[in-house]
Amino acid sequence: MLNNNKIKIMTKLALYEQGNGKNDIKISHFYKGDYIRYNILKTIVSITVGFLFLFALVGLYNVEYFITNATVINYKQMGIYLLVLYLAAVIVYVILTIIITTIKYKNTRKHLVKYNKDLKELNEIYKTEKSDIR
Amino acid sequence: MMDLLVLKEKVKAIYQKYGHIIEPVSKFILAVIVFSMINSTLGYDVRLSKIFVVLLLSLLCAFTPISILILLAAALSIGHIYFVSRVLAVMTIVIMFILYFLLLRFTANLSYIVLAIPILYILKIPYVIPILLGLISTPVSIVPMACGVIVYYLFKIIKTVAGIPSETSIEDTLQYYKYVMDMILGNKELLFTIIIFAVVIIITYLIRRQKIDHAFDFAILTGAVINILAFLIVDLSIDVSGQIIIMIIGTIISSGLVYIIQFFRLNLDYTRVENVQFEDDDYYYYVKAVPKINITAPEINVKRINSRKGSDGAHHLMDLIRDDKGSDEDTK
């Protein structure tokens, strides 16, 4: 026998799982701290790659200056300057990442609470179905 | 106004019913427009400009997420640029990577703006973007907006330097590279455009958040006025006055378009017919979930008032015919 109530709930669950839920459920596999740390890691990798490209672009632009003044450039100072620039960017980006991912994690929790409620309801229906058979 | 509201509901109902057809078709049309525009502005490589290629790429975009369209548009542009100059192509790729890794990665859901700005620039109505973003988004959208403006000016500069031969010797290539970079970094128009667009986004956003009547209308109007004034000042001061009339007309058309979009804007969680599949122990289910449509159907009230001269000269209400009987709505 088809159980209409069950189909309704299953459809609701399937719609969520195929839509927004896909991402939410993926996030729900992480603990909050792990999720934030994972995103911080991704951010740092991303900025590092971005900065490498940026330095390459700037370096190539000034390549003539480097060649002509190769002996007089204070490489240590330049290195420190670039490092400070990079670290400052990392700090700003990491703070932003923490704020954004915390909000995102909180929002997915809200959706998942509703999803879990529906799952429990489905479970109840299964239980009653089984007891009916017996 | 009533007719427009009914039209809005009808459009919404059609979308709900045929969303699964409308979406790929509109994506396909959008993709054709985007690729044709790239080909008409940067069409150096004849092989990539062929209509067959455009249609094939568009077909691919119709069934994939919008990010694929952005990626393919970037790839097509770079393909054209590579045909004229390898140095320029590499530069473009590096600049795009920098934009992506440092800025766009964090606002990935708004990345379509990067594509929209150059396209709307070609149509002379880029002013749609800042006003619209102020209305529907948050000031975070300044980031992709800035990227879009940079991409547009990058391509504009590439178009002007594409004729110069670049690959004769290493020294010449370096000079060429420096020349292009100077053009990008020294471009005041680029800088001022980003600043003005950012200001328009912030002000439009702030006004639409106010709890006043017609906040959205005021926001559009203020955004447009600020846009015109700011560009007027900038255009006059950096002497590109040839564009002023186009800019003013473009802003007026843009604000009109934003007004229309704002009117037709559907709920952000708009639903449509969905097909889902799942199974339990006994059955496979193929369910078609159809959203409930609550259209405010045009309630036709036909009041036929026949005036007849009575003995006292008064008018009699002869007929009051309603096509929908028994509804409380009718008596409104």
C-alpha cells in the first residue's frame, strides 16, 4: 500500500537534498571548529597563490631596475617589506573568513534542524508501518 | 498598476510551470549573446568566431551552472587575445588569476557580475549594475563589481594595443609589457569608475534599507542622480567629455531597467516544478512536485448600468453581473 503521508515527507526531504541541502549536508559533516579551520586553510592557500602571481607581475614590471641595480638592492629589507605586506593581507583575510564561515555554519544548522525533524517523522512512520505488519 | 501586478503574477505562474524549460533556453540565449559580443569586439581568431563554435559553447552553457559560462567566456577571450599576442594572453591570464584568488573566490555567488559589466558596457548601460546591486545585494558586491570594471578596461586596453607587434625580441617584449601595465595602472577612468560605482552601490543600499514609503523608488532615483553627477564631474575633469550625453542617456535607461527588474523581481526562494526520485523498501518513486499557484486572477466585475427615465427621473441600477459568484473578493 502506498502511504501518502510518507511520500509527502520523502518528497520534501528529497527536494531539500537535491537543492540547498546538498551543500548544507556537506557542511554538517564538519564540526564548527573544523569547518572554520578548513576554510581558513583554503583562504591562506588562495591568497598565497594570488600573491605569488601579483609579485610575479610586479617583479617583471621592475625587472630592468633589478638587473641594473642588482648589486645595490637591499634584498633583506625588500624581503621583509614583501613578507609584512603578505602577512597583513593574510590576517585581514583570515579574520573575514572566520566571520563569514561562522555565519554560514549557523545558517546551515537552522536548515538542518528542520531537515532532521522531517527525518524523525519519517522514522516514526516506518516504525508504525512495521508494527502494523506484525 | 493593477494590470501590471496581474502580469507579474502570470509571469511567476508561467515560470513555476515551465521553469525547467525556460531556464536552459534563457541560459542558451544569454550565452549566445555573450559569445557573439566577445567575438564582435575581440574577434581576432576567425576559427573561434564561427557560428558553429558559438552555438556549441552556448549549448553546453544551457545545461551547466552559470560559472561555466563565465569560465568559457574568459577562455574564449583569452583564445582571441592569444591569436594576436602571446604576451598579452599570458598577462590577461595572470591578472584574471590574481582577481580570482585575491578577490572573487570569496564572493563566488556574485561572480556573474564580472561578466555582466563588460557586456553592459558594450550596450552602453553599465549603470544598471551599481544601482541594481544596491537594491538587491549588499555592499560586499563592490568586490565583484570592481573586478568587472577592471576586466572591461583590461579588454579595452588590449584592443588598443593589439595592433602593436610584440614578439620581436625579449627587450621589446618587456617594453611592451611595461607599456601595457602603465596603461592599466595609469588609467584614471578605471579608478574613478570603480569609486563612483562603489559610492552608488552604498548609497542605493542605505536608502533602500530606510523605513520610508517608496524607499526602493527613492533609492533608484538617488543612485541615478549621483551616478550622473559624479560621472559629469569626472568626465569634465579628466577630459573625456565626448561621452557625457551617452552617459546621461545610459543612466536614464539603466534606472528604467532597474525599475522594471525591481517590479518583476520574484521572491528569492521562488519555486518551480521539480522532479525528484527516491525509493523505499517496496517502491521506486518518481515524484513531480508542483508548487501551489495562488494567482490573483483578474476578477472581472461587469457592472451594467442602464439608465432609464423613471417617473421621478432617477437612474435605476438594472444589472449587476458578476462572473465569479459568491466570492468576497468581488465586492471590493
